Amino acid sequence: MDAISATIITRNEEQNLERCLNALQGVVDEIIVVDSYSNDRTIEICSKYGCKITQREFSGFGSQRQYAARLTSNNYVLSIDADEVISEDLRSFLIEQKAKGFDHRVYSVMIQNYFCGKAVRHSGYEPEAQVRLFNKRYANWDLRDVADQLTFSDSVTPCRLPGTIHHYRCSTIQEFYLKENRLASLKAKILAAAHTSISSMAPALHAVGEFLRCYVRQAAWLDGSKGFLIARRKARTQYEAYRMARHIIIEKH
């Protein structure tokens, strides 16, 4: 029999947490929460569900997730966000598989994204398989990338789990904008660390490129007005990231 540790990184997630934690009950054997000093009811809610809570300044998604994984007591780690919920068929499979024992090192699962309560099929938020359950002895989070990326040996092939993780990215447009603002700030720090200079034209050029990538290549236009809004805001995020990175680099010199 194997045990599972769930890891969640949080920052002011009182609106989402209970939905996520309820779905984990009876499935995981411990829940590790690494919180970036929330000032809402996040800590109170986590305590109510018996989570093991550590507070730590946010230093990037990969870094925060890797730190959480190191705090777990069990080898198998389920990485999930506060705004995500595991489906009933995934719950049932994990409970059954725990009793038998896991026979793979990494497992992928389908992620279904929701934007303001509605499923998104395009716009860079299309359903995709991601590795979310893994044996921590064989996989690590990328500490440098702004995206969530697990790295593991090329000889390891992820096994697909049945079911879905439902990712409720935002419930309002305002929440979406707030998350994109935070993402822009994080990207700016990474860009500033990776470049010695950024031209004055870079923010606008990268913004246009990002809009075209999302709206055309990722077919945001098929999501109608919602897709246009997503593409436009992603372009703005790219613009702000390069603008802030350029400012950081100039200040250094």
C-alpha cells in the first residue's frame, strides 16, 4: 500500500480552498500547504482541514512547489492548486490504486480549464495532460521557469490517470487581471536576470507577438469574445513584463 502527500501553494485563496480540500478528503494522507503570507482566511481554512502549513515568501512557481515537495512525508506527491478540483473518477482511481501500490514513477492527468465559470477549449487554456502525481525521488520542479514544469529522466514515461483535474482559473475578469499582473511581475524578474539589455521596442514587439500567438496559433478566436479578451490581456502581460524588466536592467546600470 502506498500513501500520497498533496502539495498546495497559496496566496489569498479563501474563495477556492474548501472546494479543493473537500475533494482531497479520503484520497491523500497529508496536505502540505506553502503559503505566501495570505491576509485573508486561507490559513484558517487550511487549519480546519488539518493541513500542515508553512509560510514562505513567493520565489517562483517551481521553487515554491519544489520546497513543498521536500516537506512531504511520503514518496508519492500530488501537486494541485487551490483553484483546482479532482474529479470523482480520479478520486476513485487514486483510492483504489493506493491500496494496490503505484507501479509507475510519474503519472499525468487531463487538466480542464475554466474561465469565469465556463470551460475553455482554446486560447492557450485548451485541455492538456500534465504530470501531477509523481514519486519525488525521480522528479523535480524546474526552479528557473515561470511555467510549472516537472523534470524527470527521459527513460521515464508518464502513465495517464483516468479522470480530470478541473482548473477554475478565475471567477471574474478582475481576478484574471490580478493574476496576470502577478505573472507579469514574475516574468519581469526572470527576464531581467537573463538579459543584459532590452531595447525600447521590445515590450511592444513581444506584446504583438504574444497576441498573434494566442489569437491565431492557439485559436483564441474560436472562443469568441472571451478568447479575444484572453489574447489581449496576455499581450498586455507580455508588454508589462518586458517593460518592467527593461526598467530593472536600466536601474542596475
